[in-house]
Amino acid sequence: MFRIAYLEQRGDRLGHEERLAAGVLAERGIEVRPYRRKQIERRVLPLDETCFVMGTEPCMRGAMKQLGIAVPTPDDYPESLQPWLRRRVWRERLDAVANRVSEGAQGGVFVKPAERLKTFTGRVFDHPGDLYFLGGASRRQTVWCSQAVRWRSEFRAYVIGARVVALDHYHGDPALRPCEREIAEAVRAYHASGAAPAGYGIDFGVLDDGRTALIEANDGYALGAYAIDAGPYTDLLLARWAQLMATRALAGA
């Protein structure tokens, strides 16, 4: 059991996600201590195996490095979930994609960074003028590309182990819910593959043709919260952090 919970504070108060978790953690007898990103960067927090850490991606990476935890490689489109993509998805260097877009030969393609550091916002590129949105992003980086499709609705499933604990709408028509049976099947397949984190989010949506499709998977260690209740959200974060801490113990054995 964790004894202390370090929750990132931005500005003069805790953010939405941190406030959700703070009350639950305090009720469970875990001491809540706010921290700021500069404390992680300077490695001044006394982190050990009794500490739970919560925050944005940069803070979580910094905490993991301090604790000797290997930062997980992003796995937005797990191999076991390919049947639920309903579209072609591939990895490629950004310069190759940009060249085709510049020449007008690419057609509509959704492109987003494939690494942890997000150097530009994912979007559909379908004419040369769209390259403006890449800004100064390195053209040598690897990106995810996918066939451009139209999402009529988008939802996030929150998962602990092999169990969906919440399904939240975040974009499009809230009345167009993805098929929960298909989501459950996908979650079971991901869990059975052995590659699924102990806690994570997995986004599904409804396509133009009415099919349920996978949007992307999201690791649970720095996962945003939509309308999920505080209890299951906090349980998800704790499950994932405990799993990561266990890898530290194994590495040090």
C-alpha cells in the first residue's frame, strides 16, 4: 500500500484529475502532497516504493526515471487490437509523408507523432497548405499514419485488468454509443495478449457506416479523466503505478 501520494499542482490549485484522486486517496489514509514540475525536474522529491505519483506526462516520465522505472513505449495501436481498427494504420518517417502531401499525391491521411514527445498535434493532412501545422517538428521523426475516416462519435473506455469500469463520451454525437460488446471483446483480447497495462484508457468511436472502431489506446499512468467517477479513476491510476513500481523491483533484484 502506498503511504504518500504526490499530486502535480499547476497554477494555484490542483487540476481536475488531481482533485478527483485527492479525495479518494485521503479517504484511504494516504497522505496527499502537492508538488510542482520543477521539483520533479530537480529531483528534490523523496520518492521511494511507498510513494504514488500522479501528474502530466513530463512529470510522470521524470518520476519514473528518478525511481529507475523504464518509461513505457507508447503502444497506440496494439497488435492484438488490429481487427478493431477498421482502417489502414502504419508507421512512417514524417519527411516521406510530408513529401507526398507537398506533391499532392498523398490524399487525406491522419498523421500524429509516434513517440512520447508530441511535437505537433495529430490531424488530417490532405493538401500542401496543411504542412504549416507541422511547425518546426523534425521531419526525421517517426509518425503514425492512418486512412482518414469520419468519426460520428468518440468515447473513452477506462479499463482495470480486463474490466471496463467506465465509458465516457468526449466528442461527436453522445447518442451514438459504440458497441459495448465489441469493446469488451477487444479488452479481453488485449488482456489475453499480455501486452495490456494494468490500467489504461482505450478510445472507440462510431464510423460513418455505423461500425464501432478503435481510435487509439492510452497508457494509464498519465490518463485524462472525462466524466468517470473518482473511485474507479483513482483505482485505475493506482493499479498502473503499482505495476510500474513492480518492474522497478524486478530490475533491482
